[in-house]
Amino acid sequence: MTFIKALRFRSLRFKFVILLLFFSVLTVASIFGIMRKVLMQMEETLIANRLVADINYIEDLIGSGDWNIKSDAIYRGDTPIGDGTEAMANFRPFLEHERKTGTFSYVFIKRNGEGLGYVEGTATQKGYRQGHYLRVAGSTKDPNGQSIVGTYIDKQVADALDEKGFYEGEANVAGGMIYCRYNALRDKDGNIVGAIVVGRNISELQRHVREIVRMMSIGMTAAILLLGGILFLSANRWISMINKIVNYLKIIEEGSIPDEPLVSRSRDEMGMLVTEINHMVDSLREKEILRRNSEIDQLTGLANRFGLNRHFEEVFEDCYKNGSPLAVGIMDIDFFKPFNDNYGHRAGDECIAMLAGILKDVERKTKAFCARFGGDEFLIVCNGLGRDALEAIAKEIKDRVLEKRVPHAYSQVSDIVTLSQGYCCGVPTQYKKLNDYIYMADSAMYEVKKSTKNNFKLAEMPDAFRPNLSGRDGGRSCCPQCPWPQSQ
């Protein structure tokens, strides 16, 4: 189970999903940050443009004429605006504009810089260095409800007004951050005599921006999810096809050839890959058919010697690793040469085919492997069967041949066709070969041939077996422990 989970984590689909999620989160976060910054800049630009219009509107509300200073007070034409005291501050136009638009406004008078210092921070306001512009009128009050007329502007703003005639940006006013626009006020000679400022609360700006970003983020996230879903469905189709190809190739790797070809409706590179794999499998199938045909005996339909050798190697390796018994049997038709010479080759072929049909039935029932060894000789290979099971197989083959009652007037043991069989069984050791088992089985069959024929004999494979290949006529045993002489 753990291995299967590990495979899932290593799969292409899992990696693609993780990559897609990572890309989506990174994209949303990046676009969100960019959108927030861009929108903030756009809002600030729009507010700045609006604040310029607000300044012009405030000036029109106050009255007409040139800005000038009289008796330490600032005037608009003949209209007094203020001298820094709340009693003389002209609040009405400022308050009216703030009530209608939410935009606060002030007027400053320019003073000298004597006696200015640093204002310590309070609970609601950061400290700042005083500049030489005094608030003489305005609409804003501090957190305690007191007018802040009579306080000085920040030095940084004051210096900017002297240098450029305007200042634009954030400012701390009455304990809150405000986005402001300051314009210098000039008399008829062009001299700066004061300044006017309008501003909006940044928290409102930020709330507005957050709301826009939130709405756009929802839409953008929905679009990314939709695009990601479409991308996943498209990629999942390819990944599923890749998985099919991998499983298809695994079947081939395990030594089998799939019955059905891969199917792909795609006309892209994936479709080309599937087509090439199908061509490869067709080629393998043709080669497998040729190989099987080369391993099949044409007369009997059983395996020939090539097929026998290949199968025996596989079975031997399995029995050797698992310590299972391996048995090899050899059999031939008694007095087959007289049968073939007198009844003719066609009758001889029919007799051989009759025995092959019996062996095919044995193959189906016992999962044994049967092969034509040559002429009227056949071999049977069994793995994992004990002595009793082998005797049952040998007896069934013998009885089935007798049941056919094929006439054989030239036999010296019966008037019908009979069969002699020899078997060798034993757990394989490293140096045993197919010929060793055939040698022992052939010796056992020779014993049957010498005695009764029409019978079978089982022999055990000795551990110290060493074949004596001097020929059957020598009459010597294959090894000291072997009780049977060499067969002929």
C-alpha cells in the first residue's frame, strides 16, 4: 500500500497538479500585488486631479481678488481669511465644502522661521518638525474636537512649497494619514504669501482600493480556476494516454504481447507516438508468430525441439529457485518401424498424430508440456508434481493409447499399437541440464523396452549423476548410484 501511494506521489498527474496549484497561487498573489499597487497609483492620480479642482473651488467660495497680507493676517482681495486665531478663522466655506464632498481644506499664512521647533508625538499623532507656514483657517479638528488652526505645517512640506510652489502626497493631520495637495498662494507681484491645502482620508482611499482589488481578484481567481480546469482537463487527457502507454509497454516488458492495439483520437505528437507503438507491437507480434511457428511441429501441433529447449530453461529456473521437483518423460511407439513400413507413411503419420492428440489433452488437464522429440518419440515436462501424480499421467497416456485400438499386426507384444514410457524426476541442482533428465528418462524407458514394453517406469535423478555417453551398447550404468544400464 505504501509503495502504491509512493507511485501516486511520483506520478506525472500528481506532479502536474502540484505545479498547477503552485503556479495558480503564485499568479494570483503576483497579480493581486501588482493590481493593488497600480490601482493605488491610479486612485492617487485621480484624487490629485480632483484635489486641484477642489482648491480652485475653495478659492471661489472664499471670494475674488489677489492674495495679500495685512496686519499679520491673510486676505483674499478684501476678504479676511485668518491670522492664526480661531476667532478670525473663516470656517464657513471650508466646512461647507467638507460637508458636501468629505474633503478637508486649510489656508496657511507664510511666516518667518523664528522660534519654530520639533513637535513631540502624541497618542494620535506622530511628531514633526515645524515649517514656516501657520494654519489660519480650515475645516479639520483634532481627535478631541478642537480646531487645529494656529498650528504649523511640516517643514518638509514648507520647503517644497518654497522651492516648487506645490506639494503632493501623504501627511499626518490631526492624528490621521491624509492624501493632500498643497498650492502656494501668491500676491499680485508673484510673491508667496501663504498656501492652501485640500485632502482626503487615506483609509477611505485604501478601503476603496481594497474593494476594487477584491472584486477584481474574485474575477481573476475565477478566470484562473476556469483556465486551470481547462488546462488540467487537456493535460489529463495526455497524462491518461501516457499512463496507458506505460501500462501497455509494461505488458510487453513482461514478455507478453497485448491483444488489442492502443487507441488515440489525437492527431498531434501523442497520436504519432501511439501509431509508432502499434507498428512496433505489430512487428513484435509477427516475430512472435514466426518464433512460435519455428517451435511447433507441423504434423502434431506440439512443440518441437526448439520449443522444448526454451520451455525447459524457464521451468528449470523456476524449480531451481523454489526447490520444486522437475520431471521429464520420454515415450515412443512400440515397433513403430514395422508399422510404418507395412501400413505406409500416411498411416504412420496418423498414428503419431493420434498419440499427439492424447498428449494435448494431458497438457490441458495437467499443465504439463509435451513436445515431439523426433520420429515417434515424444517428451513430456512436468514441474511441481510428485511421484503419484507422474504415475497417474503415465497410466492415463498408456490407457488412452490402448483405448484407440489402432491395429498393429506387426507388433511382437500386442495386436494393437502400444507405448513404452520412461520418466526421470528430482529437484534440480545448479549443473543439471535437459539432456541429463532425458538421459535418465531414456534409460528408464529402455528398461521397459527390454522387459515388457507397453508400460512405464519412473526413476529418481541421483544427486551425483554424471552421464556416461559411451553409447547404449556398452551396457554400463550412467553413474555408480544409477541402477539402470544405458538405454538403446
